[in-house]
Amino acid sequence: MAEIMRKIQDELDDVVGKNSTVEELHIPKLHCLDAVVKENLRLHLVAPLLLPRHPSKSCYVARYTIPEGAQVLVNAWGIHRDPEAWDNPLEFHPESFLTKNGKWDYSGNNFHYFPFGTGRRICAGIPLAKRLLPYVLASLLHLFERRFADGTEIDMLEKTGITLKKMIPLVVVPKPRLLLEKYGYWFCG
Ligand code: HEM
């Protein structure tokens, strides 16, 4: 994990530099960060079972009859960990999103990877999330080193629900890594 963090911060230092702060124009050049966001959304989906579906008419899917009005849940969490689609599916390997560029996107058209859902009920916030997620993460990682609070370690255990949450909240202590003047009023008081 420490090595992935170093790669991301090296990329941020190359693309953004230590004398400026992250802007939207930098985001398309941050390939390593993009791969980390995508891999994180593979393993830790926001909505592990998507939103429930209810067919308006009985229908057949594969060999199964789905009666009208039945509640259908799609186990996207399981599909994202399918060993037939992913090498070492339980491990965090952002590299797979670097080498298969373009294959994995958020369109919902690839049924091995659809963190924003798929079809008519696909997430309505993709355009916003796609911009905001890397921008906020890039800004935080560029501005701060993060140290775990004394005696704590990262633990990725999840708490199940309609949305997935961390079982144990992450507590980090941010440490500035740029010149203090880049932090504006936060550190000037
Ligand atoms: C990391 C960020 C986000 C993720 C991973 C995410 C993921 C999802 C998923 C998996 C669904 C269910 C899709 C399905 O069942 O096929 C969904 C639905 C939805 N999302 Fe998001 N979402 C995110 C951010 C947002 C934001 C920022 C907004 C709004 C500003 C938003 C608005 C919605 C809405 C309105 C729906 C319901 C769509 C419908 O039922 O027709 N989401 N989202």
C-alpha cells in the first residue's frame, strides 16, 4: 500500500508539481490515480447490490423465470470479485486498470465491472462523481502525507447495508507536504 501511495504522489509531483495545487486540467493526466480509484470501486462498491429491480411483466433470464413484481437484486459485489474475470480478485491490484485502458469504464456496458450500475437505472450522478472523486482525492494526496493515528492500522472490513461502509472508521493524521503558503488560510491563522 505504501508503494502505491508513493507512485501516486510521484505522479502528482510530475503532473502538478510541488509549487501548485491540483486543478481540473491535471486530472486526465493522472493515470495511476485513475487506476487506483477504479480498483477501489471494484473491490469496495458504494452500492454492493445496486438498486432493486421489479419486472413489470414475468420474464425469462437464462434458465430462470422472474415473476412480475418480484424483487431482483444484482450481486455486483460478487461479480466484481469473479475469479473468471479478474486475476487474484480479492487483492488490490490497480495495475489491471492501467494495462487494459479503455476496457473498464463507468458506462455499465461491461458486465464484469459496473460500479455505477447499469441499464436504465444507472447512477444519475456519474458526470459529477467522475470529476469530483479524482479531484478531491488528488488534492488531498498532493497536499498531505497521511499518517495513521497512534496504534491504528488500515482495516478494509466492510459493514453491509444498502451502501457499503467501513466497519472501522479510518483515522489519519494529515501532515503538509508542500510549502505552507499553498494551504491558504487553513494554516496561516
Ligand atoms: C462514487 C460516487 C458514486 C457511486 C459509486 C454511485 C453509484 C451508484 C449506483 C451503483 C447506483 C445504482 C445503479 C443501478 O442500480 O444500476 C446509483 C444510483 C443513483 N445515483 Fe449514484 N453513485 C455515486 C455518486 C452519485 C452522485 C454524486 C449523485 C448525484 C449528484 C448520484 C445520484 C444517483 C441517483 C439519482 C441514482 C438513482 C438512479 C435511478 O434509480 O434511476 N450518485 N449510484
